[in-house]
Amino acid sequence: MDRITVGLLNAFKQEQSFPEDLGQSELFEHFVNYCIVSKEYNESFTLEDIHVGGGADKALDGIAIIVNGNLINSKEELEDLEKRNKYLDVEFILIQSKTSSSFDAGDIAKFLLGSKEFFIENSGLPENEQVSYKSEIMELIYNKSNLFKTRNPICKLYYVTTGKWLDDQHLKGTIESLKRNIEDIQIFENVLFNPIDAENLQNLYRLANNKISREIRFEKRTALPEIEDVREAYIGILPAREYLKLIIDESANIIKGLFYDNVRDFDVDNEVNQEIEATIKSDNHKSFVLYNNGITIVAEDINVVGDKMTITDYQIVNGCQTSHVLYYNQKSIDDSLYIPIKIIALARDSKLKNNIIKANNRQTPVKIEELEALTDFQKKLEEYYKSIPEEKQLFYERRPRQFNGIQGIEKIRIVDILSQMRCFASMFLDQAHNAGRYRANLQEETRKKIFLSAHDPIGYYVSAYAKFRLEAFFRKRQIEGKYKPFKYHMLNIFRIQVSGKDMPPINSNKFIKYCEDMEKTLSDENKCKEAFLKTTEIIDKAVNKNYDRASAKTITLSRTIKDFLG
């Protein structure tokens, strides 16, 4: 392995807080999975959810399943998306990684054979628990093939080594022949084989750790006059093709994380969206710019040189629906189709962003309390996280990849909004069984109970800190991996065993003391480990030797645990 890759691998190990005794081969598998999935998916994810390598793995080291732009890890998440979106847009990503410095035809053949075996019915190859569960999700997807409204699933195959890809024609011929065997199953829109060598892998790692930046040609624009709390702002009309450069990544996927905290999901059957699509495809598409409300982008930095504009670390705070319709109708877009757009760079720590988000999102049915929850309280929470002493510090990420490019921050110390919701709801709102489901379902269950202005931030921090400590014990193998599917239940059990079953009202001063007791235990390495090991005793009793991950998402388990806790 070359020096540069070794250096990046060591940096990755430190950032992810992997144990010192983790073997280089397994570490490399996690490293590759991180680089590839970060290329295909723009939000945070758990490495252990991707990794499937380690015996009976069908020559696969990583499997990621992306449905409607969401990385899913359970059948329940799939069913939630089906109910909410009424369609399935699916990508399968299969990964094999080798630390060797060559692209070996035999190893590639095993990878492609294993990939085919993953998808066919009645496969003859043995499979481990991780591969088997991914296979169950895949089977459930194809059982719902009537929901493939825009296209069949896409299969992306990544074979990664530390060598150099030389475009060998003989090897390419072998790959094409084996790839056709997968295509012949006739269940994919497309099958793509991607050889990744050391140089490409290094670039992918850097890309995954950098803030997003894009350059567009924005000729028809006007600079807005000086506004308090605004460094610079522009309004104008932009060719739709130029706009697509801002929302599509290098893999031609829409960048989901750009749309402000997923305030809205894209609804393919929404009447307004159907009208937008009809206008794009009509002879009158030049009038699109007159009909559309436009896009609003808030950026960390804007750099203008002539007609070219570079936008860095940006979010789209209005225009989620329009963006998706444009993305799905790219082939119908020509140079005459323009969209209205505002691009704004705010002053550091400006509160104006909240007002922009609220104003722009009042145009469609998004409840104002949802917007409040995702703006005002989030800022308060972020400031609280910053006040925590360094040895216990976590980093609250209000925007996807907010901490990219900042050295010295361990990735497992970053808490995004979804993770915060899951931790708090599990520990304090009896929602551990719902924590692993699709975020919109959790939002439905916890609406008017979470991110409330009357809440003290300590409960949010303590729940996230507890999960951080628990994840560290799992990575160090100090708690058995079989308990991972039950981690959200363990947070709830931990609360009851450490601070007591009778929880004060969350908006009371007594609740602060209640949380401080947990924080003291979490801050002591030995007491913390002992407390979490004690939670496993309750899990053992509740599951009765059945550690199937599906049971973790049932309300029955939550009720059983409650009974054992007395």
C-alpha cells in the first residue's frame, strides 16, 4: 500500500475512533465503504450498517441500499417510505475492497459472481447474518416492483484496490462478460462496474471530507443593495441546466442533504409537481420562469468572477419540489428553460437565515411549528454543545457536512439532527422501537414533544452523549455486537436504571438534576461501562435469546422491557 493511502487510512482510523487492535484488512474495508458510500450518499451514516465482510460474505465487503434518496438499513424503513412516497426509486451499491496492488481477474470474477448470487433466488452460496439481512431488504423491494414508477433499480458495483487501473482491454472484456450475467437477470435499469484504484480512492476520501463547492455561469443577475446581516446577495434567472450543477453530485445523484433539514419530502404524485413537469415538457416551457416561485439558496461563501459564480457550503432553503422535478426531467430541459433564483451569503452568526426559511416555506403547506423546531431551538442547542468541556464535547451538526474540512474532530462525536431526534425520543419519549424507522415517522410520533423552546438542552446532550459512549463500547468490543440492534432501547433502560423510573416533566428544573445524574455516570469510564453492561441483562430477559434486529423495532419489545424494569 502506498504512503499516501496509508496516511489517509491512519487519519480515518483516528477520526472514526476505531480500536488499536483492528486489523488493517477490516480497517481498509471500512475506509473503502466510507469513501464509496459518501460519494453516492450525502448525509451521515453508520459504517457498521454498510460493512458485511468477514466470512460467508459472497465476496462482498459493503452493501448500501438507497431508496428515494434515503440510505435504508431495515425493512421497516422501506415500508415507511412506501407509505409516505407511494413510489420506490432504488439503487444497490455493492463493494469489494482489496489491499493488494493489482486488479486480479480471479478476484474480480469472484466479486461479480457473488454480486449475482446476492440478487438471484435460491442462491447456492453461504451468507453471513449481515448479507442475509440485506438480502431480505432486497427481496422486499422487488416484491413491491409495482412501485417502480420512474425506472427499475440501478446496480452499482465498486471493485477497489491500492494499485493502478491500466484500462487493460483483456480484463475489461472479462468484466463485461461477467457483468452481462448480472444484466441477464433482467431486474435492473442499468448495471455499472466501477474500478477504483489508489489515486481515485484518495480523491474520494478528500471529497468526502471537504465542504461542497460548485461553479455556475450566472449571467442574468442583479446584486442586491446593502442589507444588514447580509454580506452579499444576488437575484436573477438561471438556466435550469446550470442550476442542476448545484444539486447533482459526481455520480449523477441528487444531493439530498442540500435541502434544508428535509423540511419537505419530494412527493412524486403532488398535483403542483405534476404541473411543473407538464410545463417543462410542453411547447410553452419558456414560460416556466414566469410560473415558478423560484429557488432560494443560502451559502457560507460566494465568489464572483465575471459571469462565473462559485458557491461554497450552501443549502437550498426553498425549492425542494422544483429541484426534484427538474432532476427527474433532465432529458426534457434545454437552454431556453430558466428558473428564478436568489443566492445569499449571510454574515457570520446571522439570525436572518431563520426568517428567510420561514418566509420562503410559508408558500406551501409546512406547519410553522415544524420550521420553528428546525431553526430557533436548533441554534440554542448548537450553542449548548459548544459550551461542553473538551473531554466530553460533541459537535452538533445543523447542516449536513457542517464540520467537513475541520481537522481534529472525531466523526463519531458529530451529532446530526436525525441522530439527536432518535436519541432524545428513545431515552425520554418511549420511542426506542421507532428510532430506527424512517425519520418522517419518528417526527409524526414526537411532534409537539421535541425541540420545544421550553426544553433545557441538557436532555438532548445527555441522550446523544449516552449513545456516543455506547457506540464506543461497541467499537472497542467491550459490549457484544449482538446488542447493537437494541442500542436505542439500551438508552432508555440506562436512564431508568441510573436516574429512576419517575421522570420529572421535561420542562422542569427537576429534569435538569435528573439528567445531571446520568451525565455524572457517563463521565466516569468504569461506572459508564458497568451501567451499560447492566442494560444488556434487561435485553437478555426481554428478547429471550432471540436477538433478531426486527424485534428491536416492535412496540411489543418496548412493553416487555418496561415490564422487566418494574
